[in-house]
Amino acid sequence: MSENQMNGAEALIQSLEKIGIEIMFGLPGGSAIPLFDALYKVRRKMKFVLVRHEQGAAHEADGYARATGKPAAVLVTSGPGATNTVTGIMTAYMDSVPMIVITGQSVRGMLGKDAFQEADVFNLTMPIVKHSYLLRSANDIPRIVKEAYHIATTGRPGPVLIDVPKDVGTEACTVGLEAEMNLPGYKPEPKGYTSETIQQIAAALAKSQRPVIIAGHGAVLSHAEEELRQLAETLQAPVATTLLGKGVFPDSHKLSLEGLGMHGTAYANRAVVECDLMISIGARLDDRILGVPSEFCKNAVKIHIDIDAAEFGKLVKPDIRCRGDAKAVLQDLLPLVKRGDTAEWLKRIEGFKKKWPMGYPKKGGLHPPQVIDALNQLTGGKAIMVTDVGQHQM
């Protein structure tokens, strides 16, 4: 390798920088040493956060992407380093968060021979990533990094893993960083619906007297806040959100039902029992939302809008399915939506809210909702509160 020639590790790090990765989270280890050497050379351009456990690296990259809307990268070593990231990778996969995970690996000649700290992370993570790569040549790196970023950030976002044998990192890369992607089978076209589908949805909405809108994480990811508000106000339909959909529709709005499902409000759950139409926008409709699937919106027309066709019919069979980006679908739908005649329905919803109000005990010690309520009042609703997962999050 000539003095000015890149090796595979340098090509990988520089390719990440070229596509816009600004920060990496990770923990060094033997198989990843070439990658960390290359990262050190660009330390003034790319920030690295040293963690104390690889699981933390994956969770931090996940949190960074949620907070900024930009994917980060994870860099760990082989074997236990790679397997420690699994929980964080699966979290990102389930919640549609873009992430590029780079794992060190044994040298190519030792693959499959139970070498020191060898783990088949390629196959191990296959069910919980959008795609996995096992590098075979340094010259493939510019193309694969570009593909990984494209896959992670398009369609329904998610994690992509690149497994890097140590000798690929030290091998000379004889191609430039400019590379064409080769993804003939990957077609994340978000618009999988026709004008007839939109007209069908509009017609169903026009007939409804007791509609309910359910907004999920997909509505958040597509930045459909304004379109969702317009739909709710035009249709005069109450809006419930999933846990990850919180914030896409203001809880202070008169049409808000707040959260839905196991940890939701009683009035939201009662509304879906009595509605005659349910339109789900970017929600998976999982078991925590549905309760008993066969009883969910039992007598209602069910409309499901989602960017991922795999979500249709998992637990609830929709009468109308529409595959597409939430914002784009609503923009096409809104011109056809007429003002709803739902006065009686909204009056009934108000009755639910009075009968089953949200609250907390005023006696018997300090209760978490009481603390949060007080903080909210003292800060004028501008405090950012962060929770761990678990019951206290609810």
C-alpha cells in the first residue's frame, strides 16, 4: 500500500463523514483497532463519544437520532462488543430510528472457525435490522457505506449493520470514495396508493358520525402535525395518540383524547369502543393499543395509513389500507374532506371526560403525576422531562 493510499478502515470512516455522519458512539476493542486508528485521524471533523458499555452506545445513537432527526453511527469490536449492542439495535428497529452500526470482526480467514471473540453478528442481527453487510473487500466500502445510509434513512427508517473483518480494515482501498449504489431490490417508494384510495377514504369519512383519529410515530416521523390538526378540525374528530405519537397533536386541544391503550385515558379507550370509523395514521396498532384485537373498533370502518405495508392486518384487518408517508397522504386527502357533523359525538366525548377524568390522589404522600403537574405549572409547560422506560414512564 502506497503512503498516500487509504486502507479499508480509513475509507469507511471517511465515507461516513462524506455522507454526513457527525458523531459516533462506541467502545474500542482488538478487532476494531484499525477503525479507531482511522477515526483518530479525523477527530477534528467527527465527534466520538466513549461509552462504558456497548449497549449504551447503541442507545445513545438511538437517542441522538430521535432528538436531531439525523442518524449517528455506533462503533464497537467483535464478539461481546457486537452482541452487547443487540438491545439498542432492536429498540431502534422497533421504533423506526435510523442508525449505522459498525462492528469489528475476526479476519476473513478465521470466519466460521470459532476464532477469538468471533460472533456471527451478521446473522444474529438479521431479524432486527433493515439490512446487514459483511465486508469482503476494502474496495466495497464506499458503495456499502452509501447504501447503508440510504437504507437506514429512507422508507421506514431503521438500523443497518456493517460487519468489518480486521484484515479488511488494513487492506488497501484502491477505489475512490465516489461510488454508485447497487440496490436493485430495494424500492422504498412511499407512495403505494392511488387517487381512488384517497377518494375511498374521503367517502368513508363523509359518512361517519362518530370518527376517531389515532396518530402514531409515523405521523411524527413525517412531520404531519399541521396536516393532522387540519384533518381533525375539518372533520371535527377526536384524536388519540400512541405512546410514540405523543406530541404530534397537542394534548391541550379540545379534540384531544390524549393517550390510547393500556396506559391511555379511559375516555380515549371508550371512544374507540363506540366510534363508527377509525383512521390510524402511522401507528402499528400493537397489543398495548388494542387490548383484545377482536373487540377493537368492533363496529367501525377501519382505515390504516402506514408507510410499511407489513403493518397492515397484523392484528387488525383494515377495511381500507393506504401505504404511504403520513404527511403526503394527508396532503392529498385534505382537499376532499368535508366538515363533519359530529356535534352529538363530541358532546358524548365530553361526557366521557367528565365521567373518567385524569387525576391523582391528593392525599397519602407525593404521587409522581403530582410532581410532574407542579413542574409543568411552574415552568409554564416548557420543561423538558426525561424518563426511563417502565411503569413510571406512564
